[in-house]
Amino acid sequence: MKHFYVYYSYEEYGRGYIGSRVSEVPPEEDVTYFGSFSDKKFNPTEKIILEIFNTKEEALDAERKLHSFYDIRNNSHFANKSNLTTIYFSPPQEKHKFRITNVEFKNSFIESVNNNESIRKIAIELGMNLNGSTYDSIKRWIKKLNLDTSHFTGMGWNKGKKLGDRITEEQKEKSHYKYTYTVTTPTEEIIITKNLKKYCRDNNLNQRNMWLASVGRIKSCKGYKVTRELINNQKTNEI
């Protein structure tokens, strides 16, 4: 008989971790498991069973709600690296079933693309297997939803054969330059560009931090402030 439960493991006088678990033994006897976390500095010794459920989906949904309530991804008290955003998650040994046609998963996917800079990190955040099929699916969904990937890093992104189908210059324009970025330098000079990656490279700036500033996650990067707007049909004086 399988048991489905949500738990809180924690270090005494330290950080905590919220997760869900499928156990072959009753939760109160599952005393050696403290979570599937990657933070090697986190060393929990205690665990509280928060609630027991009849199905895996119910346990995952409860875990998702707790992650959202405490915003554990941005809460330094928790060792969790990301928020669970969909009940389509399943343990690593089981087959994942993700559908981009599902509204909840679609919204989670779009948010993950906006918040990460590589396909690998998107797959990890969404709990998907790290294999070629997953990577192909993510690329296909990005193309289908016409999502902005200008903040992506890594060699080969959107460069044709290395990532599958060769894209046209028109497609590259749509995918790479969906936003206009307005940069205010430390000397109050205003620069408008659609190619934030090139601007960061030319000015020795961290692209990730500049992108975070553009979406309001941080105030500035080395004194540079940046905002972004969706490109419309009006022409801009760009560099």
C-alpha cells in the first residue's frame, strides 16, 4: 500500500524544506527521508508530517499551494530551489505527463521561460526529465507560443542546426527582438536597443542581471538601469 503525504523537514534552529512524498510505509514510520534537495549545506534532522492524502495529485496540489503561499523560491528560510507550480509533477522514477494545452501548465511554462536563461533550467524547475525528448518539447513550445528568449545564454541558442530546425532571419527577429530595452547609464545617458545581449557584451555587463533589472527584479546592474517594452510597429532609434 502506498501513502501520500506532505511534510516539512528542517534543521534545528535552521532552514526548512517543504515537499511531498510517496511512501511504501506509513508516514510516521518514514523517518529517514528528509527531502530531495540539492543544497549540500542543508542538513535537516527533523520532519513534521503536515497532512496525509489519498492520492499523489492531492499531495502535490497541497505542496504547490504551500510553495506559493510562502514563495519558497525567494524565501531564504527554505532550502527549496523553486516553487512547485503544477500538479503534473511526479517522482523522478515515474513518467512525466506534461501538456502545453493544459492552461495551468501552460502558464507555469511561460513563467519559467521568463525567469530562466536556459532550457536545462526550465526543465529542472518544471520537474521534467533531462533528456533529448524534453529539450525538443521545450523548444517546440517556445516556438509555438512565440516566447521571448533574448535573455537566454549558452552557445548555440537560436542558431539553427545546433538546436534542430534552421530558423529564418524573420523568425530570429521575432524571437530574439521582441522587446525594446531602454538603458540609463551611470552618467544618465539613455540608450535604446533591441539586442540587450550585445549591449551587455560590448559594455562588460552581466546579461542576466541586466535582464532582471529590466523586469523589475533588481534595481540596477553596476549603476545601469534598464526597462523594456514590447516592440510595436513604430520605429525606434536603436543602436
